[in-house]
Amino acid sequence: MRGPLSFRAPTLGKQDSNRMSDRSMRGVLVKKGEPVDRALKRLKTKLDTEGILEEMRRRRAFESPAARKIRKARTAPKRHKVRWRYTSPAQAAKAEEAAAASAAANA
């Protein structure tokens, strides 16, 4: 008798001797009584949140340096959203010190 059913998808990582190692595989275990389509949806969601599907689509064809620069500029605001929204107390103190030092230098 076989173990629990699981779906696995390869990640785009280091390959050893033309086969994917088990550590680099992403997967979900199908729970008892769970429909297969729901498990596939969980797998797709997991891969989408990790960015694996997007990376696979992107690597299908050559991306010119100009296109890569445009893509990175388009996604930069999303990546830096947390940085703009939150500043830690240490960052705030450092910014106040820098402002005080520049005010003292200008005075």
C-alpha cells in the first residue's frame, strides 16, 4: 500500500546530475477525503506566493537586459512598500541624528 498522495512541483534551484533532488521540490500532501482539485489549488497558491510560477514563465524565453530593467522597475514599488510604510525606532533615531548633523553643518 502506498503512502499519502502528494503533488510536487520543481523549483528553479541547483540541480544535481540532471535530476531534481527531493529537497528542492515544493509539494502539498492530500488530506484524507480531500478532493484532488482542492489540493492542486493549494499547490498552485503555494507556488504563486513563492513566485515559482512567475519565474518559470519568465525563464521560458530570453529576456533582454532592457526588458529586465523595465520589469524590475515595474515591480520595485511592490517590493519596497513595507519599507515606506514602516520605520523602526532605530531608523527614526538615525534619521533625526542625520537631520540634526546637517542642520548644524549648515548653521
